[in-house]
Amino acid sequence: MPEPRMTFSALRRLLSDLGFREVPAQKSFIGFQHEDQPETWFVFPAYRGNALVAPRHLAAVRVQLDGWGLMEAADFDRLVGVVPARHPAPH
């Protein structure tokens, strides 16, 4: 399976579209907190907008968004360019 790829500006836009807003975080980090669910948040290193987000950070976002019911994992996979391999039907 290919590694997920998404720039930080695209991730920022996605989180904003899902109801997250940027919040203060420790120096050299950027936080995002959900507007309606304050306990729902992410903290990332201060990526530049055009930098690719580390696959481990995208994996964490995928799991959390799916777990919180904000986005299905399969939909997130399509956004980051990860399409599961299709297995042939058994004969």
C-alpha cells in the first residue's frame, strides 16, 4: 500500500472544513481543537504549508477522525491517495 501524502495546508483546510480551529500550542507546535467538542483535538509540529505531513501524523488523524465519527477511514484514505489493493474474488 502506498504511503499517504498530504501537504499541511491541505490538512489544515480539511480540519477546518470538519469544524476544527487553530488554537495556541507550545512553541513550534500547532494545535487544532474541534469547535463543538473541545476534548477533540490534534497537535502537530509547526509544518510549513507546502510541507508533506509525516505518514505517522496522517495515520493518527485517520484513526481519530474515524473514531470520533467525523470522517470514515476509507474517505480519508481516498483524500491522501491511499487506495486499498483489490483482491481477486475467489474461484
